[in-house]
Amino acid sequence: MNFSIWEEIRDNRPDAVILMSWMNPTWWMALAACVFRGIPFFYMTDANVQIERYRSKRKRRIKQIALGKTLFKLCSGFLCAGTANRRLYRLYGVPERKLFQFAYSWGYDSLREKSEELKPQRSRIKAEFGIPEESLVILFCGRLSREKNLFHLVEAYHQLDDERKSLIFVGDGELRQSLQHYVEELGARSVYFFGFQNRDQIVKYYTISDLLVLPSVRETWGIVVNEAMCFGLPVIVSIQVGAGVDLVADGRNGYRVPTDGDGLFLSIQQITDLISAQRAYEMNSKAIETADQIMTTTNQIK
């Protein structure tokens, strides 16, 4: 509870105020200060519409009154972080004229540069982390918490019939120990827990990975999807991930799958099969190129 927000708005009289949430007392006080002073305010959140379909009619009705007929009526505009976010506001009655497209992205030039810089070091980084060179690496990056649906990911990974597979978890949370026990119970091979990593180190894990998976049962956006794409990774996300609506084109750069059932396993299998086929093609191409070079050298000697 930040009581000083009232004085901050009163004393500085900004031309507009951007609020990042409607979920805590500090934001309510900021909103009240804006209304009292006649200052326009905007909402900029990454909340999405997907989870709304699973709420009870009673909860939807309460939100319709509290948000749609009250807070949202007072708001001057909404900076929409993607299609799913825009649909949420429309669901609660916000008129189209109040909705403004907002690019929910920043700072990705440096990530793309890092991707190019680290790509030639892929083998060295794998060796540094103790991951076999030939391993096909599936990455989860984020909190190890209930809403991320990580037991489902471990089950899907365990079903993969590929000797070269590896699953790496980058992040920490209350589920780490439970996940490690579950991996042992299943007998899942080549699963690595690397814990929390700062931004300077995370780029290495994107570099060595072949695929990002974000199977959450609740995920407002999922900024790791943006980051993984800077490294050219295909992505698999659940239908609850807000970023998926705008960034994932099924069958082109990844898949959107249900939060349960075989969809996750089948999508991982399809992408890993494609990656394996591509690697085999590249190896054959190199072998043919080497053979051609040997023949050319032999003919020159003759």
C-alpha cells in the first residue's frame, strides 16, 4: 500500500497517468486521485481473455459490474497488449474508440545481436552445461509454479521416443523439489534443473535450445515467447498463453495446444521429428560436400 501516490499525483499534476493493474489498493488510490483531480488515466496490462471462459457466471457478473460498469467507464483509454488483451476489454463492454494498439515488446535488438554472437559457440556452451553435443534440447524458462503446468510437460517429454532428447528447466520456485522427485519416479532421462539465471546468463540457454515450451494453465502474456523467437526457436504454448494468439502461427513457427491431453506430446514429437530430419539432411549435405572436395583434390593430384 503506497499512500504517497495521492500526494505524488496531486503535487505533480501529470497530463495523464498509466495504471498497470486494478488489483491492489495502490492502483485504486491512484485512480481515485486521477478522478478527483480530473486527470485522464489509461490502463496498460497484459491480462487476457482466455481464462475468462473458465470463470463461473457469478464471478463474471461481479467483474462485469466492478470493471465493465465502473472502473472501465472512468478510464480514458486502454493500451492493448495483443489480441487476447483487447478481447478482454471488449468482453467487458469497452468501446472500440477507447482501445489503442500497444506493442508489448522492447529491448529485443540486443537479444538478436546476442543470438548471432553466441550461435557459433553452441557446442562449447553445451559442454559447459554438461549437455551432450548431439542432444535435442527442449527448454522451459520461468517460475516453477502450479500455473505453469510443468508435470504435464514432464509427462509429454517422457513419452518422446528419442535417445538424444534433453529437457532443461531454467528458473526456480516452490515446485522444484516436487518436479525433481516426479522426474525420478518416472525414470525420465536427461532432465536438467539449472535454477534461476540472470539475464546475462539466460541467453546461453536460449542458444543451446531447439524448442521452447510454455504449457501454462494461466499466462497473461509469456514474455519468454518473444525472447525465444529472437533466437530463432520454434515455440509450443498452451491456448491460455496470451502471446500465442499474436506470435504463434500453428504449423509455421510452432503450435498452440490444450492444457491437457495428448496435444502437447504430439506437437513436441512433430517438431523434434522435423529438427532431427533437418539435422540428418545437413549432415548428409556436409558428407557429400566433403566427398566432392576429396574427389576434386584426388583428380588434381592425378
